[in-house]
Amino acid sequence: MKKEQLRISYGLIGIPEKFREAQLSEFPFAHRAIWGGCEQMTFVGDPGRSSPESAEVYVCPQCDAAKERWLRWNPNFRSIKENKKEPNQSPEPTAPSGRGSS
């Protein structure tokens, strides 16, 4: 195993039960992000009390390979492999219907 500095992700992160079970039993050290909980705290003027942005963890190359195999065998979990956060998108503004129309 090797140590790596990984980003800590905050917020409500949903991980499917089937993936979580496989992760715990088949590839427990295939980390690419650390889940930090729902809230990230920032203390202006006292950064030592703020939530950390990253942490050093052990990562296992064999676990990485096992995770890749599992994801190939379970293609419905492709979004987990990509581990991309979609930007928050607001719906397109629309004109109110039926009001002010002539």
C-alpha cells in the first residue's frame, strides 16, 4: 500500500448499497475521495478550526484493480467510477403562463 493525499468531499453523498457492500468486502482501500460528512465548517480568521480539505490515507493498487473489475462487471455503477460532481444547475427561467399575455 502507499500513502496518498486525497480530497475530502462534503455534503450528502448517496452511495448505492450494492456498491458499498462490495467496497467493504472486495476493495476496501480503493479510495479516491474521503467522505467528510454533510457540513463543511469554515472559521474566518481561525483556519485551524475549519474542516480539512484533504487527508493522507493508504491506497492499495490491488484494491484499485479489484474496483475496476467490479465496475466493468456492474456497468450500472459507471457514475461511481467517474466520481465527478455535477455542477449545481438551476432550471431555465420561464415566463409565467397566462399572466400579462395579450
